[in-house]
Amino acid sequence: MSDTLRIGLAGLGVVGGGVLKLLEQQGGLLESRSGQRLEVVAVSARAQTRTGGPDISSLKWYDDAAGLAEDADVDVVCELIGGSDGIALQLSKAALQNGKHLVTANKALLAHHGNELARLAEETGVHLGYEAAVAGGIPIIKALREGLSGNSFSGVYGILNGTCNYILTEMRDGVRAGKPRNFDIVLKEAQELGYAEADPSTDVDGVDAAHKLALLTSLVFGCPVDFDAIQIEGIRHINVLDIEYAEELGYRVKLLGVSRAGAAGIEQSVHPCMVPERAPIAHVDGVLNAVVADGDFVGTTTFEGPGAGAGPTASAVVADLVDISRGLVLPTFGLPVSSLNARPKAPPGSHVGSYYIRLMVVDRPGVIADIAACLRDQEVSVESLLQHGRNPDEAVPVVLTTHMAEEKALANALAAMDELGAVLETPRMIRIVNL
Ligand SMILES: NC(=O)c1ccc[n+]([C@@H]2O[C@H](COP(=O)([O-])OP(=O)(O)OC[C@H]3O[C@@H](n4cnc5c(N)ncnc54)[C@H](OP(=O)(O)O)[C@@H]3O)[C@@H](O)[C@H]2O)c1
């Protein structure tokens, strides 16, 4: 075995810069742990000039990142550029085809091309590491693929997007402090603080969480990655009223990615959920992430930690590099690609659960009876009803929670309510999850 693992680093932004710094600062520690020196020998980014961080002027430079995959002096390519297609895909495929190990933090790439990349890695006998792609610094890939490999799983779920969790936490803190702020205002603050991108849609519309969920689902259920099977709903429509009612009802609103095996197949969804206040995940706040896995022998295990940022993400990337230097080559999704078993997906609307419904109504006699009739017609029974104050001149919120019902029936009931003249805004529904 060579005394050096030679790394080609593509992307020198938040994550790439963090990896350079970690490798420089922890060089001796990493060498003693892995038995090899982890050395960056070549780099690529759009701009060759970097300010701050380790000096890269002595390293081989590639204007075209794909050159790293052809470089005979590179053993492992780190793809830290981003994007599901384009150069990230081209580089990743070329690296694997050329027998180089690949480490990536790119969940979008793997959610869309993970099956193909896993097959390529297997064909050339190299390792595809993606610890940083899911929940940043939390070593959840290692935990599921190795530490919990003795278990069959009934499900996995988690808070998979720090931006959304930060916004929802801030909205709740505002309510508690008697200074309620709506989504748009908190989003703007998050952007100013650097917790949300200028274009926040991938985060707040739930797509980023869904990318990560697709990978977790494949790992726990031994099935190919199937991003298109995920029902995705983001947090833009969460109103501060919903946060207030959640408080009153003993819940917290969290954006959860949930993957469960049921009689109808595997159900994968990203949704805002009402989580009971007593559940451990309800207390994972701010930019933190958490993943919960239900295994048959181990029981329920919860992992919590920082989901993003230069340090945590670099920590995960380097853990993959150490694995590679130790000679670890594992099936990408826990099974050889030929053994990944496409499981039936639960039909849309087949989810069974209880729900929170908020309506904005004109408060006149008979309204509640009409709303109740919409639910009765779909055989959905009401668990509780809240209406504070009365004002015949303007819309007032009416909040209901239901007993267990099929989501299809609930959707039909909401559509019927939307037709009622006294219901002034589109009815809002949030799933209640009993964890
Ligand atoms: N940031 C996080 O906390 C975090 C957490 C987990 C996973 N990730 C994932 O890590 C990856 C990188 O994210 P990041 O936050 O580090 O992004 P970033 O700060 O925007 O950095 C991206 C880097 O890629 C370079 N790049 C862009 N186009 C390129 C091209 N065509 N050829 C070569 N280099 C190119 C950029 O070059 P210039 O510097 O010249 O612009 C920049 O150095 C993404 O897949 C992201 O989803 C990020």
C-alpha cells in the first residue's frame, strides 16, 4: 500500500474550503488513524484565486474539473461542486469509470443518478462515499450501512433541512416571546444571517430534504433510489397562526422527511408535520438536523447534530477519505446493486393518520355544521375543534383535529370545504405524527 492517498478536489467553496482546512490542520492525526497521508494533489474551481484558507498555489490546477478524473496521480476524486447534472455528473462518472474512488457531498446528484453511480463504482471496485450528503456532520450513512446492518427497518424519518428547521424554530420563538413573525419575515432574516440562500426554493420547498430522504430510503429498505416516488410539500404556507395553534394543542411544527414500509408499499414524503411536544425530535431546534431509524433488534435510535456548514460537512467528507485509506469498499446503498429490490410504492393519498385543519371562515350560523358535514361525508371524524373569539365582519380561524383517516378522504373533505361560501381561504392541513 502506498503511503499517500492522493486526492483531487473539485470545488473550493464552503465544503471544499473546509476540507482543505481540516486536512491541513489534522494531517498528523489523520495519518496515524488511517495509516496513510491524506494529500490534496490537484484542485479545480471556477476561479483560480482564493482568498483565505490554505494556500493552493503549489497544487496542480484544472480549469476543467473533469481533468481530475483522468489524472494518473489522483486516487480519489472529491466532487464538492454541486448540482444534479452538468460537470458534477460528468466528473463523478468519469472518476468511477477510471477506477478512482469518489467522495461527494452532493445529495441532488445521488438522488437523481445514485443508482447509475453505484453500479459504476461496483463495476470498477471502488468506493463511493457520500456521508456529507445527508445530515452534514451526523454520521448517519455509516450508522445505517454498518452500525445497524443487523436490523430490518420499519422506517426512517428526520429533520433533514437546517434552513427550514431554523425558520420554524424562529417562528415559534417569536410566538412564545409575544412577537409573532410570519414566514416571509423570518425567511428574510435567515437570508441576512446566511442560513438561507438568496434563492431559497430548494430548501423551503422541501426538495433538499427529499434528496436526502431518497438516499436514506434506499439504505434502510435495500431498494434503488427513487426520488420521483417522494411526495414533497415545503413550508411556505405555514402561517404563524398554525404555530400558535400547535403550541396550544401541544405540538411543534417540523418539516420531516418520512419513509415507512406499510401494507400498500413504501411511503416516502417530505411534509410539515405537527410533532408531539414530548417527542425528542420536537426539541431539535435551529439549524440542527436529526435522523431517527426504527430497527427490529435495536429499537429506535436517534441521531442529532449539525446538518451543514464548512466544519461539519468537511468532517463527513474526511471520514469517507479515511475509510478509503483504510481499504474500505462497501456497496453504496448497503447491498450490491443487483440485489437492490424495487419495492412497491404506496399510492398517493393512502397515508393513514390524523390531521390538523385550519380554515378562515366568516362567522355566521351554520358554518361549523357545514364544515362538519364535509368531514362526515368522507367518514373523517373530528377529535377537537377550536374557535377563539367571534367577529361577524371578518374572517376568523377555525381549527380542527381529526381522528385517524386516509389522506385521500381528508383531501376530498378539504376540497368540499373550499367550496363553502363562508370559507374564505384555501383550507390548510398539516399531518399530525405520533412519534
Ligand atoms: N454548504 C454546506 O453546508 C453543505 C452541506 C452539505 C452538503 N453540501 C453540498 O456540497 C456541495 C458543495 O456545496 P458548497 O456549499 O461548498 O458550494 P459553494 O460554496 O457554492 O462551492 C461550490 C464550488 O464549486 C466550484 N464550481 C462551480 N462550478 C464549477 C465548475 N464548473 N467547475 C469547477 N468548479 C466549479 C465553485 O467555484 P468558484 O469558487 O470559483 O465559484 C466553488 O468553489 C453541494 O453539492 C452541496 O449540496 C453543502
